[in-house]
Amino acid sequence: MGEMKIENFKSLKDIHEYFAVKNSCALKKVATQPVYEMMAPSSGIVFIGEAPGRNEDKQGKPFVGAAGKLLDELLKSIDYTREDVYVTNVVKYRPPSNRDPSVEEKDACRVWVNAELIFLKPKVIVTLGRHALERFLPNLKISLVHGQPYSHSTGIPIFPMYHPAAALYNPNLKDTLAKDFERMKKFLNSKIKATEYEIEEPIIDKSVSKEKQKAIDEILEM
Ligand code: URA
């Protein structure tokens, strides 16, 4: 298949089909299928979770189990539906018994997620839980930064939130999540300003200008 450039991808379907073949994650052998969605979000909101669970693995779709139901409720509380947003995961394949994904497993899906983000050009990336948070804003504690947007070197603000699954175990977090969803809506309506957070190495690059192309090629190379 050779080296891919971001312009070669015409749709999310193209991206998913390409990376599902190229991906070298060890979980591929034990999972039923990769988990992803194909519709770009009208709202520009992209959620990034951790990894698929049992229901997601069966259906091939993200957040369709109990955590997904809570996500739907939270979206409804700010007048959005699932169809308005895009949901993806740091890892595309289910880890056995829902254990935490390893560093290698997260790395194996990194370029795949980069390609999704470059293609979608989100208005905001909402990280759900610590795995997604540390991918964009390393060394921040979720308990300290949730509900607060951070500017990012890619130009796309990162909005950290707790993972909805955490609220299934700790009901207090449900209120926290509901408040953070309200704040995210306010942020999108320009009523809250993002906090500065600068990192040296660009994690994703939404530009396709010539001088940036090399970086993108490196991102997309497997
Ligand atoms: N939890 C996640 O992080 N992702 C899913 O897709 C489902 C549950």
C-alpha cells in the first residue's frame, strides 16, 4: 500500500479501512473487530475515550454499552444527540477483560487517531478519562483539570473530562460530568477562555501546507 498522505484519504471510511489493515496492535488478534464510526460531526465536537468494551467489540461501534448510555444522557442535557458528535478511542480494539491498554497498544493506534483528527479538524477535542488526557496533555491530573479547556499546539483546544464509566462506579462524578458538559457548551459559545498549555512536539497537525507536509507524512507512516 506504500506511504499515505492525508490528501489520499477521501472519507473516514477510507481512513478506517486503511488503518484496520495496516495496524499492528497485538489486540487485533484477540478482539472481534476494530471499533469506529464513519460520520463527521456537524457540531465539530470529537470525544476520545479509552478502548472498546464488550458491547463495542461485538457491534464495532464506540460507546454503545452502559458508559455510552450515560454519554447519550449527558449530551441530551446540553441539547445534543450522538449524531451531532464524533466519538473515537485511544485504542481501537478491545483489551481482554477490559484491562487498561498498554503503552504499546496505545502507540499502535496513535497514527490512526491522528489521521481521524487531521481529517475531521475538530472545534474541540473532549478527552474522556486519563488515557485520552495524557495523550494530548501529559502530566496533568484529571481531578485538577477536568472541565477546563486548554489550548494546544495543534490549534485544537482540548477539553478534559472524567470518563463516563467512572461515574457508573462513583455516582458523585455524574454531577461533575453534567457540570463539565455545561461548561463545554459555554466554551463552544465563547463564554469561557482556554488556558495556555504548550508542548514542544506537535501531536497532530491540521495544516496541509507544504512545510507541514513532511510532519504529516511522518505521522501517517506506519
Ligand atoms: N469505554 C471507552 O473508553 N470506549 C468505548 O468505546 C466504550 C467504553
